[in-house]
Amino acid sequence: MEKLSSEVEREETSPGSRGPLWVAVLAACVGQFVVVLDISVINVALPSMRSALGIGEGGLQWVVNAYVITFAGLLMLGGRASDLFGYKKAFVVGLGVFTLASLLGGLAVEPWMLIVARALQGIGAALLSPATLTILTTTFTEGPQRVRAVAAWTAVGTGGGALGGLVGGLLTDYLSWRWVLLINVPLGFVALVMAVVWLKERHRPSSQRIDVLGAVLVTVGVGSLAYGISRIEVKGWTAAETLVPLLAGCAGLVAFVAVESRTSEPIMPLGLFRVRSVSVANTITLVSGTGFYAMWYFLSLYMQNVLGYSAVETGLALLPHTVSIIVASQFAPRLLHWIDGRSLLLVAGLLTSGGFVWQSFMGADGTFLGTLLGPGILLSFGAGLMMTLLAVSATAGVELSQAGLAAGLVNTSRTIGGAIGLSLLASVSTSRAAHAGEGAAALASGYGRAFLVAGLIILASTFMVALLPRQRRAGAE
């Protein structure tokens, strides 16, 4: 971060500079932080929300699903909005909607008000999240500076996800569940003022008209797919409530591709997938993401259901994981001076999968030092490297006019991969626990099997690294 700041300061004083670049990095990081924080922070507060508002079990699921479905369904449209209208407008509008929705949710007095607010949060996040990465990929040219900027973005975003349980537990226990949502208001307000006053648009927005049919199809397709995936754990793979939205989502995406191949002004030019770094990096992100997001879920369950940790103790126990990811993402630019990106990504994948397999040996008599710390640091360090390098690869070689689309695509891959992984691994865990008997030992066995399967999936995705174009070492540029 220090090296990035010094280089940014030098560029600010250079001829032709169009605004303080540190603002771009800070705004992007704050925006990504609130988006990712809100995905995980809500889980701890769900029981309190149910009691306070009298929400039924079905309604409680929609407090989560309303956000996930709108967020996933609109991500690609949100990414394209940055290209068509400018990333500053997308950032400001997205953050404004997200902040206002957080305020409405925090003040909700009826279940429907909370669910509507969560859906609005998802809409705002879908505009905001791709814009945060677009700010960096258009502000910094490909090379060491962009890698450092994306590393900071990865570290802050991942930190938001990892801190969600701790922050949610503290706010719920010592203030109220409402502050799980209201915490976004001051953060959002500060970032909005910063963006409006200092953030500069660094590329000319496109005059292209928005592809309405394509926008509808991709939103319905991805949204239906996300909903179907969310029902797998509850209803199973063969239930109509699962199969119908899954099939509808697939049909919507097939129709979307057909429309985009024929329209003169597509919302997603299919030629983007001919950029090998984009197509391969997104595939790896989709596959490996099935393990990354489930990691926090199963570790939290293991600590609370098997080891007896409280929500706050669980959040504190996950801090070494957070620190390890942040350190790894900050080391990534330095390591690129010694090893090329493709080789470093291979090493990162092996470290991550090794950590997941090591963690799979968890038992009912586990301890923090003996069971959690070692594998946690290893898999988190590898994951921090992987996420940073994949974000850089997924936006490399992309024309400036399609930077927002590339950012939306990598976020969509990560989100859908996480949703698939959570549903798949939850089924694996439940099945294993059922065969192992009852009690803490059975639960630990189920969680361990989920980590083992996740580690094997990440290992499989690691072999796809060979398909990425070889990159020069940073020191050779």
C-alpha cells in the first residue's frame, strides 16, 4: 500500500493528471467494502430480525434471497452501465441507492419493508460493485500500479466479508439488529461526498443505446439461476421449486446469447470472450469460487455448533484468516517481480487447495491453535493471492470501452460460483453428517467433508491456469 501511495502521489503531480488518484483507490475500496460486508453481516442478525418483526421462516429466507437474487441478476447490467454512462455516475447512483436502502431497512417496522429494502440494496450493489473495479482498471494502466490497486481492492473487499460475522455479532449484541443495516449509512455518505467532489471520469462514456431485450434476458436468466441455486439446500435438486427456476435461468441465458450474437449494439459483446485472459480467468473464478465463499460459512458453523463459540468469539477467531488474505493480496505485486503471474497463480491454487484439505481433518475435539490456525492461514493466504491475480487477469487485455462489462462479468462469476458452492457443499455436509451418526462428531465430519470436496474443486480449477496467456514479470516491464 505504501508503494502504491507513493506512485500515486508522483502521478498526481505529473502533467495531464486529472484528479487525485488516491481518491479513486479509496472510493473503490470503500464501495466494495460495504457491498461485501452486507453479504455476510446480515446472517448473524437474522434471529433478532425474526423476533423483532415477527418474520416467518419463509420470509426470513427472503431477507437473504432478495439481496442475492437482485445483486446477481443485475451485475452484468450494472457493469455495462459503467461503460455506457460512465463509472462515476454508476458509482454515485449505485452507492446512493444502496445507502438509502440501508436506511430504509434499518428503520423497517414490517417484514415486507425489510425485504423490499434488501432488494433495493441488491440493485444498488449491482451498480456499485462493478463500478469499483472499473474505477481502478480505467485509472491505472496494465502493469504494477494496477496490480497494487486491485490488490488493495481485493484485501478490503475480502476483509469486509470476513469481518461480517464479528461486526454483525457486536452490533446485534450491544446495539440492535437495525445497526447491521444502519452502519452502511455513514460509510456510504462519506464515500458519496468523496466521489461527487473528487472522483473524475477518466474515459468518455459510450453513446451506444442500451440493449433492453438483452438486459431483460440476462437479468432474468442470472436471477432465476441464482434463485434456483438458493432453493437446492432447502428443497433438494429434484423439486419443482428448484428445477423450474434453474431451467428458466438456463433458457434465459441461452436466449441472451442468441440475441447478443445478432443485435448491432449488444449489452455484452460476445467478442469479449475471445480475449483468452477474460474467458479463462472467469472460468477459474467461477469454479474456485465454489470453495471460497463456503469457507466462511462452514468455519462459522464448526466454531459455533461444534466448538461452542459465540458469534463474537467466532468473528475474533476468523481474524487471522482476514489478516492472512490481506497480507497475501499486498504481497502479490511484490511476488510478481520474481515470478510471472501464471506461475504465481498456480502456486496460489496449490496452497489454497492444500489448506482446504488440511482443514478437512477437523474433529469434535478441535482447538483454535491445533485445528483452525494452521490450515486457516494457509488457505487464506492462497485465496488472497488467487483472488487478486484472477481479478487482474479477468480485466487484462480489455478495451477501455468494455472495462465495466469485464468488471461486472468477474463479479457475476464469483457470485454465481459462491452460490453454487454453498448449495453443493451444504448437501455434501448434510449427507456426510447423516451417515456419521449424531452429535458434534457427526457435524464435524460433515463440515470436514465439505472442506475436502471444496479443496479438490479448487485443485481442479488450478490446472486451468495453464490455459492463461503467459505474462511478463512485473520487474521486466
